[in-house]
Amino acid sequence: MSAQPQTELSPQISPDLRRTTTYLTGHNEEGKAKVHSARPAAWKAFDEGTMGFNQIYTNSFPSNLNDDADVKFHEQIISSGNLGLATRNGVVCRMVDFGPQYECMMHRTKSLDFGIIVEGEVEMKLDDGSTTLMKRGDVAVQRATMHAWRNPSTTNWARMVFVLQDTKPLFVNGEKFGEDYGRGTEGLPPSGNDEE
């Protein structure tokens, strides 16, 4: 498996999962809530279209919601092409589609990750050799661990939503554990949050 991105964005990667839209809220001049914008998914394909990312939202802590500064930040970081899996002093929300039998590389981010199964089933593989089958509605809380994801279906796509939050450096028995994308990830930028 390699994480070689394809450069084009498309409205859909998987042939059998629903198209999605992100709705950003905001305020009108009277201070009432409104829908700021509706944004159809923009997918970036990886591994010859067998896995895809939809970058839903990213921001820094604490987020500045004044004058749409957060929206401008998100748009700038997405258009720069420099967003890694996580981001320094911030949060990333992304949707990921996995094709049948797709398995990503074993990797670690310096982040606290919430991975929610939205469609299908996904195996969570850890570097201790364990495999946990997760079903729709299950949630993984990844605490800067080495892990991989695998869609066990031979016919159906699977979908997860991830929220990744930057963390302080992690030490286990005095050894520092930082970001490790594993093999075959050329073209995937580092998160930039490992410099402490």
C-alpha cells in the first residue's frame, strides 16, 4: 500500500456510498444563526482510487470565528496542499472512504483521534498484532498509537469520519513517540506538529 495521492478532486470516490455535503453555520447581522455555506464533498483519491479523503474542516486552537477567520484559515490550508494527517495546534475533521479489501499503512500521528464508522465495517489493526472489527456506529479513540485500517469486505466500500486533535509529545518509558507515516507515503505532507 502506498499513499500516492491523485491530484484531482472529485465529488465522489466510492461507487456505492452516498454523496455528502458539509453545512457550515454562522450568524446574520442580527446575531441569528444561519447556514453560512453548503459545501459538497471534494474527494482526493489515493492508491489508484481505492481510498479517498474528503477534508471537511481544519482549524487552530482556539478557533477565531470572528469575520469568518476560521473559514478563511480552512480554505487557505486546504488550497496550500500542505495539510498532513493532523495539524499543529489544531484540529482536522476528515471523511475517509476505503475500497473493498483496502488496507492502509501502519502509521502514527501525534494526535488524539476519534474514528467513527459511518458505513460498512473496518478492522482496526495495532502494532501489538491485534485486530478489532468495528461496525457502523463504533468509535475508535486513537491515542497516538501505531495502527492501520482495513476494509474486510470483498464487495462493499466502508466510510469513516475522523477528528484529529494535536497533543503534547507522548513518552512511553522515556522514549518519545512522534508522527510515523510508515512506508509508501510519498506525497503526503508531514503534519508539522512534531517539532517540540
